[in-house]
Amino acid sequence: MQSNYQFKLLNFNHLMQLYETNYCMIIRLLREKSMNKKPTSIKFSNHTLHYEPVSESKYTSIFKLYYKYWNDSSCNGEYHIKPHLIFTLYKDAKILDVQSLSQHQKFEDSINNKIKINLSIFKWLKSIISKPYIFQ
């Protein structure tokens, strides 16, 4: 019983660290265009990231990030948008919570699912930040 509690506490601590680290990386990525009230595009390498604000308040920003990529297998060579995510930036707590659309629509989700998606975002943001990018 005690080890189960410690495991849950460890998972919670890990999730909070991901939230804090992802907050720092998203602020760094969006530093010049952060919290705009209009959509913004960021180009890096051959990819384009689209920032779309959903809601803005004094302490919270909710936005979507769309990741566009060139589909080589498409006969007409179109861009395709990968599934987007809902980003909730808590400015006062300095954390970033990322959820898929299905997670955002459900109010209950396991901590393991939250860790999984936020860990993926951590790796994704880290790879983006390491590449040169420009704002449009």
C-alpha cells in the first residue's frame, strides 16, 4: 500500500517537472510572438508551426499549435496538418499543460496519459528549439 502511494507521488512530481520544463521551452520558442491575440506562423527547417490563440486572460493562455509538413506521397504535393493539441499556459504558476483534443474534452484522465503526452511534447519542443527558426 505504501509503495503504491510513493509511485503515485513520483508520477505526480515527474508530471510537474514536465509542466515546468515545457513552460520554459514554449516561452523560449514563442518569446517574440508569445501570447499574441492573432495567429502566428513559425518556420523552422522545412516545417511550419502555427500558433492559434483560443483564450487569453491575465493568468492563463489557451492556444493550439498546428504542425504542418509536406506530404511527399501526395500526388498534388499538399501540406497536411498533423493532429493539433490544446496548450494551457499558466503564467502565474509557470507551467504548461498539454492535452490532446480527446483529453481536453474529458475532464478525467489518468496521470500516466498526462505524463505520456507531456513527455512527447517535451521531446518535440526540445528538438524544435535546437533548430533555427524564423517568425512570419
